[in-house]
Amino acid sequence: MVEELIRVVRMTFKPQDVPDFMNLFHEVSPCIRRFEGCKHLELWEDRRYPNVLTTYSIWESDAHLEAYRKSELFRKTWDRTRMWFAAPPEAHSYRRKVQVEVS
């Protein structure tokens, strides 16, 4: 099994700023998906709290994620995003331990 890094970032936005974040995400997500080492990117919405959004991404390695986090793309995106937060974001990194194939 490949040692990919799974990154989950849960963000709580001021409700009135969710549309601004959504516009930004649609603008930058193609660039993030093309970033070297990014294998997958999704945006999730909490079922109970529509102002809580979570990014789910898969990276080839820790080094690839770190390169992205040090990039101009990340810096510019994060600078714009953080002004809309209603609470501090929560970021977690995971390694897949077991993958069950559904047949």
C-alpha cells in the first residue's frame, strides 16, 4: 500500500461569508488539484451546520503537502480564507491503515 498523506481541514465560517469562500474555492481548486503531489481534493459541508466546511485532500507524501503549504498559491488562498473564519480551523493528517474494496 502506498504511503499517501490524507489531510482533513475543518473550517467554521461566518455564515454570511460562506458564498465568498465558495467562490474562492471554485477559483483555486483546479490549481490545487494540479499542484505537484495532489492526488485528490474534495470540499464537504456539515449536514447540520452549513457554515462548517471541510477540505479532504490526498497527497503523495508529507513533502508534497509541505511544498504546497509553502507555495504562493497556498499563502494567497489562506490569507483570503482566514478573514472569513468564525472559529480557528482544525487540521489533521492521516495515513490509511486498511482499505476495504467493495465488490
